[in-house]
Amino acid sequence: MGTISSTLWHALPSSSDLSPPAPGIYTAILGYFQYFPLISIVQWILSWHPAGKTSTQSIFNIPGRIAWCAMEIVGPINLIYNLITPSAHSPSIANLPASNIVVASLYCIHYLNRAIISPFISAPSMSPIHVFIMSSAMLFNWFNSSCLSGWLRGYAIPTIPRFDPSTTPSPVATFLPIVGVILFAIGMTGNIYSETALFRLRREEAEKRTKKTDDAQPNKFHKVYVIPPPRGVFRYILYPHYVFEWLEWIGFALAGTAVVPLYALPSSGAAITPPLRLAPWLVPAAWAAGKLAVPLPLPAVIFVVNAVTNMLPHARWGRVWYVEKFGEKAVAGRGAAVPGCVWM
């Protein structure tokens, strides 16, 4: 047993190879993370999600604002650390092209809002979050930011299958990153607007209840949830903030086509990582990148897929909660995130 434990221990990567990730470690992390959609199947089956409006009493609960901040802050901290820490495998952040820095900045801007502004400034209150949910989200964001940091440091990763872009310069490569930044801005604006509208509705409802009871409560906003009326961004779906966030990350991926791979940097050498066999659902993205003659922003594409497959079942179970709490009439036939689809 001791020999086996010792062998496994020595097989683990060193901290210097893990953060920032060495090319081989980067490929391994990316290879594991691309299969997250298979794990998310469990989320479709189980409604258990002790956080937010579906939180429950437990000794394992963490105060909502603290847990939320911890969940979200892992990503930008890990990304920034991996980009600024010297590495023998890739250039320092000072030598990375501006496009790589801009894309990294988009990610950090999003999480500045998610980790700091949303829980501590915008939200009237946040229900306790179970330590399992917090830990799972932290692990997800660590995997994601590690993948993104290797990509943004310029690691070039061949894929299986590989779709080589045409040698003819494509005009798409010029404007696609611009379209991506615009979509990112629209998505982030819509996400913040939608969440702010929900927070405003909660505040208004809490004020109404306080006036009716005249009871002084330490936190009058605690566990006060309302169903948004069917108008504006909530006219057809109950979770427009999720859809806007997906749009945000689609824009992020499109902007990521401007990220310069390591082998294209002047005097940088060719530190190519081992080939990665793509999950079947990622092959169309690789094919499209080849046809459009643009680099494949693989970690960003994986992020989009994983974000949607992670959040969609939450939205679906959230719709079930709305029906149980307020009735089908109040839901008004709206889907969770897909208009006209009461199942989603």
C-alpha cells in the first residue's frame, strides 16, 4: 500500500507545473474539462441545489455573500496569477500581444461584477449556500480559468480531428473579434440589467411586507422572492440573465479568435502541447474555425458549452420552483430560458 501511495504521489504534477500549467498539464486539464457536460446530466435528474431561493437549513451552509464571492473570485485570481507568474514554457505577460490581454480583461471584468459588485452592492440579500455548492463552483472556476490562462499565454494545441484553415486570408478573421466584443458588451449589459430588475422587485416586495406587518426585522429582504411579471426581458422567459450571460461568453469566444498562439509569436520557439482528442460536441466548432480560416478558441468554446450545460438545468428546476410557489398562471406559459418551451 505504501509503495502504491508513493507512486501515485510522485505521479502528481508539481505546483510549478500546475500553476501556471505546463503544456502537458494544460492539455490534460482541458481534456478533462471538455467532458463536464456529462457530469451536468446529474443536474437534470436531481433538483437538489441548496443555494439562493432553493437553499435549505444546514450546518454546512456558508453565508450567501461570502460563499458567492469565494465561488466567483477563484476564476480571476487564478487567471491573473497564471498570467503574471514567470514560466519556462511561455512568455511573460509583458511579452504577450495586446489581443491576448484584451480577452483576459473581458473575463476579469465579468467576474469583478459577479464576485464583488453583485453580492455586496447590488443584491439586497443572499441566502446561505451549502459548502458543497460553493466547493463545486470553485472547482469549476479553477478548471475553467486554468484552461483559459494556458490558452491566453499562447499555448498552441493541435486537435484530433484537426481542420487546417485555408491558406487564403479570410476577411472574417478581421471583424469576428470586433463582433465578439460587441456581443460580450451586450450580453454583460443585459445580464446586469436583468439581475438588477429582479433585485428591485425583491426590494419592493420586502418594503410592502414590512409596511403590512410593521415588524422590525434584522434583514427584511431575507428569503423574499417574487416572480417577475411577463414584460420586458421577462416577457417570454424567466431567466433572461442566464441567456444574456451565454451571449456574453459566445462573444468572448468570438473575440478569442484574435488570441495569438505561441508558435506565432516572434522569437518564441514552438512549444506545442500534445494533441487533444476533441469531445464529439466540440468537433463542429473545430470544423467551423477551419472553414472560416480563424484560430480555434478551444478553451473559450469549452467554456460556452459548459456554462450552458451547467446553467440550463438550474433554470429548468427554477421554473419548477416558480410553478410550485406562485402557480402556473403566474408563470404565464413562459419557459425557463427557451421561449415557448415550458420544459426549458
